[in-house]
Amino acid sequence: MNSLYYQKKLSRNVGDKFFTSLSVFCAFIAILPLIFVVTYILIKGGAQINSDLFTLEPNPPGDDLDAGGINPALIGTLIITTIASIIAIPVGVGGGIYLAEYSKGGPFSKFIRFGVNVLAGVPSIIAGVFIYALIVSTKILFGSMYSGLAGGMALSILMLPTVIKTTDEGLKLVPNELRYASLGIGASMYTTILKITLPSAFRSIATGVVLGIARAAGETAPLIFTALFSYYYIVGFEDLFYEMGSLAVLIYNFALEPYDAQNKLAWAASFILVISILSVNIFSRILAAFTVKTKRV
Amino acid sequence: MIKNTKKLQKNNILSLEDVSISYGTFEAVKNVFCNFKRGDITSLIGPSGCGKSTVLRALNRMNDLIPNCSLKGTVLFDGTNIYDKRVDPVEVRRRIGMVFQQPNPFPKSIYENIAFGARINGFTGNMDELVESSLRKAAVWSECKDKLNDSGYSLSGGQQQRLCIARTIAIEPEIILMDEPCSALDPISTLKIEETMHELKKNYTIIIVTHNMQQALRVSDMTAFFNAVEYEDGDGGKVGYLAEFDSTKKIFNSPKEKTTQEYISGKFG
């Protein structure tokens, strides 16, 4: 008869210990890149932060004395992301509403769901090339070629699947009783969605939108084909129709320069990009956590 | 004799004529003939799976929301077949309100819970008054009056259910359908809801599905007993039918059908 006490030497206990430590080890390895990347960027980039960075234009490479700032790229990223959101949020939320509320699971909605999943997996560079072919090379937008507008469109393609999916899933989480309650007192489908279902799902949709924005803001490849890059301040509305700088492309351009000043600028831009995307992600986490807490008991 | 039936017809607010309801190819309930009288409380009782909730949902076209659900036959409401192609289900639901099994207040304030339905129905009168009178009629005013701006979820289950009844009353329907309104509630809340129903009887026609036979006996004037039989082809599926429909007294004291007798005495179900 075996003793009831825990025996270390037993083969099942040894195996158990081994696999536990193995999985802990793998988990640790998995998180290492994130820790290294973030700390490296924080240290290298954090050192470059000063007030000029936010206000000056970058100087063209070659003048090794002073690289200037990243103001145009910073503003450019904001503008391009905003354009992307303006396009992707209404379309995405609308599509998500169709999937969750109106579609009856027929072939059309299955096709859309499948399409959205495929779109989510499309490499970002494809979105860039697509907009390049559609808008940039055809000069269809008032004769302008590379433009902030085109960049925003390319990013909106990347945002769309996230927004559609989270809207769809957020709406599906709303209990059916709530819809019945509203319809049962004579509300139309449209009133029910607008006044009852959407507000109930608001936070999960907002979380998805924020995540979509965070993804889009860090994209480089689609912007190289569409918004290109600019060294100059964005001063007016018409600048939307010209080349526009962005943090991601600035990093791409300047990190490869042989000059130290430009490299430092790229580090600084990386720092700001990482910090902002990190904080946007954390913000969406808080939003999501808030949703769980306020959910119906 | 003919005169007599005519008078009866006039009193019928809702009539089912040869109604069969199917989910896809599965027939849930078939060949129901039933007349609901204006101003009565009618109970639908019967074992699980006999289709009584299905029938109830058919009365204000809530079944439209369930995919694959289809109805054959005629449901006459004030002389109009509500399954006519020209009928707007939204309008039907405004005239025939529904209270559900689980209390399902909107995630809004108590006041807004009541005002929402009224507002979408184009109510232009004094909203404060309407909210108060609806809550009073549903016998939940005293518990709510000091916290009209609190969330509907801050109430207890029984209070929430009465809030849902008040919400339905606020749209001033002609009929109120209740799908096991007390099954999620404790006995005291149940008692209060039943008192509320007695109050409501003065102004509304009520049709209630209940599993609780004592409740049917306590609240209703008429009782419809639904039963389920196995298909004749014998593949184990069951189809519901209306076994007996009579005054509650008769159903509980001297039912015509043997199955009714067995069900109300607790032999099955």
C-alpha cells in the first residue's frame, strides 16, 4: 500500500514538475521579445525626447548637425488615422449591425463573415498596393497622386475587419431578451437597434474600434505606397491631397540613413509610436474591463 | 342558437382558427381553435413541450423573430388576421404587449424604462403622469417612487418584473401576454404580480402561460389545457394540441378529458 503523503521521487510527480517548469520557461521566452523591444526603444528613444522634437520639421539627411523634429510626421499620423477611422467606423459598425441583427445566417452573411476573416489576414502591404493601383496611379482624387487621403483609405481597409468583427460579436453578446423586450412593446427593429442594442454593446464596440485604430496607426507598408512621406509642416486643408509624413514611414526612412542625427530621430519617433499604441491598447483594456463590470448580473 | 354565437363572436378579442405552428419541418403545435374573450384572464397550461409558449408568442407575432418558425391558419384580432401579408407586426405588438419569463428591464433608469415605449408610440401627453400611473397600475410605484432615476437593474427580481409589466401597460395595449411571468420569482413577488393582474383585468385582456396550476386557478377566468402526443408515425417526436378549453372552474373541477384530469391532479407533466 502506497503512503498517502506526497512523494517527490514518484515518476508521475517528477514528470509533472518537469512539464510545469518547461511551460513556465516557454511562457517566459515568449514574453522576452516584448520586454526587450519595449525597454530598448524606451531607453534609446526616451533619451532623444525634447520639446523641439514636437515642434520642428525634420531636416533632410546629409546635414549631420541637427535633425530637427518630427512634427509633420506626428500630425500626419493623427490625420491619416482620423481619415481611416472616419471611413472604417461607420462602414464597419454598419456591417457588423447587419451581420448580428438583420442577417438570418444565410449564404450572403456567411460570405461576408468569411470575407471579413480573409480581409483580417490580408498582409498590410496588399492594402497599400490596392489603394496605389486604385487611387494613386490613376490620380482619381482631383489629380493628386500620393496623398494623406489615400493613406487614410489604405489604413481603413486594415481597420475594417476589426471593427466589423467586434461590432458583430459585441451585439451578439447583448441578451436576446432585451431585443424581445423592446420589440414586444412595439418598437421597430431600427429603434430597437439604435436605442437598446447598440448602447448596450457600445463599450465592446468602442474597444474594437480603439484596437483597430491602434493597429492602423503603426502600419508602415500601406503608407509607403499611398501617403509616401513629407518633410514639411501640414498647414492647411489642401495638404490632404499631397504627400504626407507619418511616424511609421519616418522611422522606416530615417532608421536606414547613414547619419546619426536621423537615426536618433527615428528612435525618438519609435518611442512616441510605441508609447501611444501601448496607451491606446491599455485604454481599450480599461474600456473592456469596465464593460464586464457593468454587465447585467 | 345562431344569435347566441353572434354575441359570443362580438366578445372575442382574439381568435385562433386552425392554427398550426412549425419550427422548420418540426411541427410544434397543430390545429388549435381557441377564442379569447375581452376582459378575461385566460391561462394556458400544460406539460413542457406542448407548445403553449409557442402559441402565446404567435399571438403578437413574436415568433417572427425566431428563424424558421412558420404559422398556418388564422389569428383574428378584432376581426383582422394578424398574419395577413399587409399587417405590420410592429403595430400588432403595440396593441398586444408582452411580458416575458425573465424580467428584462432595459439598461436604463426606471423612468426611462417606462417612457421608452410610450415615446416610440408617439405619446405626447404628460410623461411624468404616465410613468406614475403605469407604475401604480403595476403595483410597484411605492417601491420605485424615490428612485425613478436609478437603473432598472437596481430593483429586485419581482420588482423588475412588475416594472416590465408597467412598461407594457404604458403603451396602453389591448391585450397583455405573459409568458410564465412568475417562474423566476419567489412566492411573495408572485403573489404581488397576481394582485397586479387582478387590478389590470379591469382594463385589459390578459393571456398568461403558467406552469403553476394553482396560479391558473387563482388568477384566470378561462383555462386552456395543452397536451402533447407522439406523432402517429412514431419517431418519438411530439406535437402539441389544445386538449381542452373551458372556464377555469370546469377545467379544475370537472374536466371533460381524462388527460386534463390526470394533468391537474399531478399524474404527469
